Amino acid sequence: MAVSEREWMKAAEVCDIVGVPAYVLRSWEAEFPQLGRAEEGGSARLYGPDDVELVRRIRTLVFDEGLTLAGVRRQLDSPQGPVAPRRMPAWDDDTRQRLRAVRDGLRELLERLDSREVPELELVPPPPRRKARTRRTSGSTPPAAQR
């Protein structure tokens, strides 16, 4: 949906344009104070075309790229522009070899389960539990005699 021709819009209109629920937009307002403009007298917050683009950018970073709101804030506040996402460090050969061994073992186990080589297991209910007995220490009196 394109941005409305009107200069200022209400939250419901922005939510429809960008495709986020109202509660999400409200939470983003708390995280990004530059978002929207609060009118005096307690009337509804209004959003301009720049705000709609900012909400779109936040939505893309959160929902499509998987960033947290802190990560979005870093992206938006960065003077160099968008910050490249952090990459996981490369694994050494020993770690790769161990992961391959685990993967191969899991595949072998899956093949065994699929081939029905595993005998059917008979489910046996556990024996009934007995009520625990309490031991009396010498010199103690039974509960009825304590009165």
C-alpha cells in the first residue's frame, strides 16, 4: 500500500499501510521516541511520511532480518549507515570433523529406526507404589498418646 496523500496520519492508518498490529507500533513508539508526533492536549499521535518510512524500515529489520530492537537502534543510529550483521566465527577442522561424526551418527540412527530393525518394545506399567512408612525413634511417643 502506498503512503497516503495526507501529510499526517493516525496510528491505525500507519498500521494498515505497513502491516503491523497496533500494539507493535505502540511498543516501537516507546523504543524510538523520534517516531510520530504527539499532539498537545492528549490527542492521538500523528505520523508523517518520514515516520511511515521509518516504521517500514524497523519492520524489515525486525521481521525480515531478525534483529532485536537494540540491533535496530544501532542500525538507525550508525553514522556510517547500515551496520553489517555479525558473522559467526569460522570453525576449525577438528570441530567440523566432530560435527560430521555427530551428523553421520544421527543419520545412521534414523536409518535404523526407519528400517524397522528395532524390535517392538512392550510397555510394562511400573509396580504400584507403597505408602512410605515412618520410623519411630526410640523414646518417642505415638501421635495419639501425645495429647
